[in-house]
Amino acid sequence: MMLVPLTAADAASTATAAVVGGKASSLAKLYSIPSLRGHVPKSYALATNFFQPWADRLATSEHARAIRDILQQGGCSGGDKRGGALVVACEAIKQQCLTIPLSAAQELTLQELSRTIANEFSHGLAAVRSSATEEDGAEHSFAGQFETRLGVAPSQLEEAVRECFASKFDVRVVRYMATHGDGDGDASEALAGGFALVVMEMVDAAVAGVSFSANPINSDRDECVVDSSYGLGESVVDGSVTADRFIYDKVHNKLIDETIGTKKVERRLKLVEGGGVQTLPIDDEDRQNACSLSDEQLQELVRLTTIVEKEYGTPMDVEWAYDQNNKLVLLQARPITTLFFLDDNMMTAPGERRMLYYDMNIASEATTTTPFRHMDMTLYCRLANIFMGMDENEVIFGKDPMMPMFCASTRQYINLSIFFKFVSPKTCAKEAELLDPYLASLFASKDCNRKKYRMKRLPKGVNVRNLWYFVRKAPLWQWYQIGKRAKNHPERAKEDYLKMLAEDMAKLDELKRRGYRKKEGLQKYSSELIHCFWPSRSLDQDCGIIYAVVLGLFRSLDKKRREGKTEQVRSEYDALCGGYEGDELMEMNIALYRLANTLSSSVWDQYDHDQLHLLAERVQMNLEGTMEDLPSDFLSEWTTFMDRYGFDGDDQLFISPPRYSDNPAMLLARLRQNAGAHLKDPAVALEQKISERRRVMKLQEDRLAAKRFRKSFALKRMKQRNQCLEHLMRIRNAPKLHMSKVYGVLRENVLQVEADLMKANRLEAKDDIFHCDLGEVDRALADESFDLMAIVRPRKEVYERALRANECPMLIDSRCRILRPDPPSREDVEEGTLIGAAVSPGVASGRVRIMKSPTDHFESGEVLAATVTSPAWTPLFVGAAAVILQIGGVLQHGALCAREYGKPAVSNIDIHNDLQTGMEVRVDGNKGTVEVLSEGSLGLL
């Protein structure tokens, strides 16, 4: 059956998404709810089998083949010739849609539907909307991607149907499917069918809009948000008016906030033969600025939206309209796909006292917004145990969110409600200022209300006795003693440390050569690897020197860098904050730069960013001797680099992300960003920084020595400080790099095991093994009947949902409310200027590139904008004009690296809401501002 009723008694059972598409299926479900049935207009669906003959014919056309070929070559971004060719191919196939013949069955179906519109629909007019099978789902909404026709008369039905179907091949849709759908980048869904249409009775709306059963801005599940304006709702959706916005508290049934927009136009239905829509000006200023909804209408709308959410079992986005008779009509309902989700056990019931959670891994050692897989989580907990002085297998991070620290499914959190019983948000803000100004602004915000979030009674198990247990176990005194010795004799401490580190690395290399023993398992092997560095080994030395010397020293230097009385003082202390010889991270990036520039530009020019896997294959064939077209010095440097740094990659403190050793294309992407004579050699930049630091140290010593009074003790302290800068600051990145090498070695062995398990059909897909912990893998190796996939599947589903989140909030409460900073003061700041925190001096301009991962495409001369960065991002800094961070203080990687490379950097900028890829901006790292110069080109998207 090609024509399926959606507003019939049995529609919910027959109108499935596979038959009528996501939007139509949702409409049938909406009609099936007794309390909502009277609010759904009469509707039908042209089913997928109506369009399948067209889709089959078009899928084999030369234009469809061209689209597939372009996307397989990486032409999705639209920023090059392939992007232009994609536009041409899509437009050609859209034109085919307008003339492709109708079958006899299709003609009869359209004739029947035309009669229904003429005889049964109010005013004889219809709304024709897309309903692709993947549309309006829980994962992706495809909102605004397809064509919609309003006010369609029976005589225009075929034309409207063809135009809506043609929009399936619009370049926007093809790109969206290639990057968001399940087509693995080839847009197979766009070309292979799965399309339907909703034909709905047209509503002559007096006022219309969209309501959200949860707040899409902050994810709060107890707030309903309503946008409304006069006339048809399209003016709200497309932004042609500034709509009225209402934020309503569903729990206490009260209006929280109301913003009245300026509504200068309205779209109205043409109630004449031929139908259509017209845009009419609103000349009456009082009506422009009046509220478009009455109190009664708003309350009814919130009530029905809440019913929709309850019936669907998830927060919903509802399109609605009030007709000329003041009847509320629900036009469609779909899940809100942009909300952040917490585990069920972290949620409190509506109206209950809320908990406040802090995601500790965004600004701390991990510096990542990537969700943890299960193996990542368990290994990271073991690492945390080490740093806290506990046995590596002791359970400190449990699953109970009422404990001070706990593990959720894909992130780790601290329950701040417990700490707010003893510490105020104001104190937290002050302490967080150096670590991360963005976090400090969250603690200082009106949202972070201690009275609202403070726990009244401590949960069972949280007491002084247990606190003393942790304090007693923590190696604070040991680290203090290590730091004290190092501070008194910095050069000797460095020499002793390097000797111990060499011994530890030799042990690690030996274990790497040996590999894991099947009889002993991966769990024991991981312990052996960790024990190369701990306890009483180089990792203890790292921690003691960093926490007892480096952090305090850097804190005092940075304060004078920011607050020095004169420009000269600030400049001197800025020089002291960088240029440290022997920094392992800088040494790695110098090696990376040199490797990049042993390959000529003519080779790099042959490959776009999305084609570097082809260059990786070419490198491998040259190494194997089956090809001989790359320079021998490049191949030699490549082998040396891989031997020394192949463990590096994204999110180094996780085991699941790829490393250079198993994903050479990722290394080539980093190399390409460092290739070119126009880029400054980081070795030269580092040497200049070292020379400048040493010059300032001598200058300050000479200046102090020239003083006549009370100079002896002060000069001794300054020389001690300078010795620490010379010999100890190099250690600041060491713990993370050393543990990432441990994880790199362990990963190699885990991948070998995964290959064996996949070969035995015990794992279904690559990376599935990382949804297990090492103990579970060992059990599976010992017991062939153990079903690994039974534990992998549910964890993988939760992980993939976390991957779809648009952001990773630092502070979030138990009703999923994401805390935001208060709007910054705009005194003495021009319009279009964003206020942040200055973390690296200098001024530069360029086009913004917002990046979620260091493997994303990035061009030299662009302004790098990221939520947070880790060492994996360092190669990007060489070619970046400037850096904009949402999270990170002067001690965080992004700020440290920007200063080393001499790049202006500003943090505490909401990059996802205030910036857009392609914008032209001016970054002032002296003042901490980002000035938006122009909106720029969206071609970079």
C-alpha cells in the first residue's frame, strides 16, 4: 500500500518507520495517544514503496556514481574542487527527480490523495513534509535538511512531491548523511531509498512555534522552552523573526523567564484557489512587541508537551500551532538529539534536591572531552590509585554517585554537593583561577548556588575516619621530601632522575620485546608495565618534583606575569614561564617537524587531508621495498620516529584511541601540519626561548646583586629559583608521556588479542575489545564459552550515545542542567568582542577552525579553537596563527604550548556558542579578548 493513513485507529501499528519514515511514524504514534488525538490534524503518508522505484533508478545513474566516487575520495567538506563537483552532481540528480516518470500505481495513488485533499482537508490545502526512514530519530533529527511545501493545492501535489523527494539529494543532505548517518561516509542511504512523505491537513495558524520538553540550551529536564510567533511556524524555525521565548518550570508549574521578540512579519496561508503562503508585514509596533501567547495558551502548551514527553519516554521537540479558532494543534514530535545524558543512577526525581557533579577529567591530567570506553575507565582508575598512594586494584572510584568520587558509564565525576557542605563556590572559584578560568567562572556564576546544591546530610560511608584513611595513604609527605631535596639541589636531582628514568625505560623496553604471556594474562602484564615506573621509581620523582616544586614556582611566576606593576616586569616573568631545555614533549615535536620537512612539498601536494591513508600505504610499501619513490632520509627518520614515539596519539592516557604505530595516517596528518618553509622550526623557537629565559635570569640576579642592603638571602633564593627553572621545569610533561608509553605497549598486545578473538568470531567489530576490562578479556581467553559480546553490546550502546553529545560539561546537576558562566561585563569593550582570559601574549588574526579532535582538518595560518587540548594537539600549534580555548588556565597544556611557540592564546571563550568555523577574528593574548571581524566563509565547514 503506497498511501498509509496516519490518523486512523490502527495507524501506530501499521505506520512503522520502515514503511512511512520517522516523521510519519511519530505522527501516527502521537495520534494513538488518547489525550492528544484531538490535537493531531488529519494526515497521510506516501510510503517508502511509492519512492523506491525512483530511488532504484537514480541510484544507478552516472550522477549517483559520481557522488559516491567524490565522497569516497573525501569530497564531503566542500572546501575544494571535489566539493564543487559534489554540488554539480547533486544538482543534476535533483533535476532528474523532477522529470522521472510515474508508474501507473504512483499515478493512481496521487489521484486518490488529491481527491482526499480537495474533499476532506480544511480549505482544500495540504502541508507536504519529508519523512525519511532515518529522520526524527533518537540519534539524528535531520532537522531542516529536507524540503517542505505548505499550502499545497490538489493540482500542485505532484510538483510538491517531486520537489520534496529531490531535496533528498540536496548537497546539504548528502553531506549530513555522510557525516551523521550510518553510511560510513559514502551517503549510501541518500542514494538507496528509505524516503517517504507526510501529507497533512494544512492549519491556518494564528500563532505557532516549537516547544521543547527539556531546555535545549542547558539540558535541564525540568524546564520546558517555548518559542512562538504570529502566523505559521516556519518564521520561528528559519529565524526570519525574533520569536518570543518562554522558559517554564514544569515541576512547580510557573514561568521562569519570558523574552518578547520583535515580530515584524508573519507568514499566513493564502486561502484562495491555488493556495500557497504569503509573508505579510506587521506595521503595528504594539503588536510587534506584544506577547504572542496568552497565559492560558502557554499553560496548555506546556501541559501537552509534557504528556508527549511522558508517552515517548524521552525529551521531545514538538511543532505546534493555534488555529484561528484557538485550537491547539500538534504538527510533529521528535526526540531532542542535542541534550546531554547522565546515567540513570545519577538522576534525581523531579522536585527532589539536586546533586552537582564535576567532570574531573576535562581540565586535569587527562584533559579530554572524549567518552571513556570501559577498558579506558578501569585502567585510568588504576592510574588514579597510584597517584593517590593506593593499591592499583583497590576500588576507590565506585559506581555510587553519592560518594565523593565515582565512575559513570563513560566519565568520572566528583560529587560537589558533598564538598559544598564544607567549602563555598566562591572559594572553589578562587582556587580554580590558575588551573582554569572557565571553571572558576562556573563556580562564580549565579547558577552555582551553594544553598541549592549543598548536601544536608553526608551519605553513609563519607566520614572523618574514611577521609583520614585517604589522607594517610596519599604519598603527600613522600612527594614533599622528594620536592624538598630537588629544590635544594636541582642539578643533582635532575641527574639522579634521568638515571632512574633510563633504568625504568630499559625495563619497559624489555617487557615490550617479551610481550604478554598467555598463561598469565593481560591483567598481570599491565601491572608489570606500570611497576616499571612505580612505586619508588621515576613516577614518584615526577610527582614529587611537579607538586612540590614546579606548580608552586609556576604559580608565583605567572602571578607576576599577569599582575606585574610595569610592562617590563610582566615581560620578564613571561620569559621565565617558558624555554625549558630537555622537555620531552618539545623534543618529540621538534622530531616531528624535522620528519615532516624531509618530505618535499611536491609529495604533500598530491594528497588532501582525507587521502593521507593512501600516503600511509605508499610509505609502508617503500619500507617493505615494493616501491622506491620516497627519499631514503625520510624513510630513515620515519623508522626512528616510530621506534621512539610510535606510542603517541590522541588521548594518550586512554588505551582505546589509536596510536601512530597502528594508524600511520594520523601521524601523516600531524606531519603535514608541520611541513613547509613558512613555518618556524620549533627547535629554533625553543632555543630563542631558552636564551631569553637565561638572559632574564642573569639580568634579575645582577640587578639584585647591585642592591646595597638585604640582598644576600634574596639573591640566594633567586639563584635557587633559577636553578629549578634550568633543571626541573623540564619534568612538567613527563608523567603523562611516560604513562602514555606504558599504555601504547599494552595496546599493542591488546590489539593482538582482539585480532585472535575476532578471527574466532567472539568479537564482532574492531575496538569492541575496549568495552571489556582486562580481567574480562583474560577470562574469555581462559574460557571459550564466555560470551564477550553479551557484555560489549550494552556498554557500546551507552558509549555511542555519549559520542553523539555536542558538549562535555564540566559542571552538571542531577537533572542534567549544565551550568554556564554569567555573561561577562561589557564595560569598555566594543560590540562583537568576546572576553576571555589571557594565557599567552601576542596579537594575531585569522580564520577560526573549531576542532573536536587533533586529527580534524586544519590549515596553516588558521586560528585553532578547541574545548581543551592535550599533548596530542601540540603539532597543530606550529602552524596556528593563534589559539582559542574554552577550558584551560596558564598551567594547562594549551597555554604552556602556546607560550613555547609564541602564539597568542585566550581561554574561557564559549567556542561552540560564540564562534563558528570560518569567522575572521583577532585574538589578543595580552588583553584576553577575541574580536569578531567578520562572519567569514562557511565553506570551511
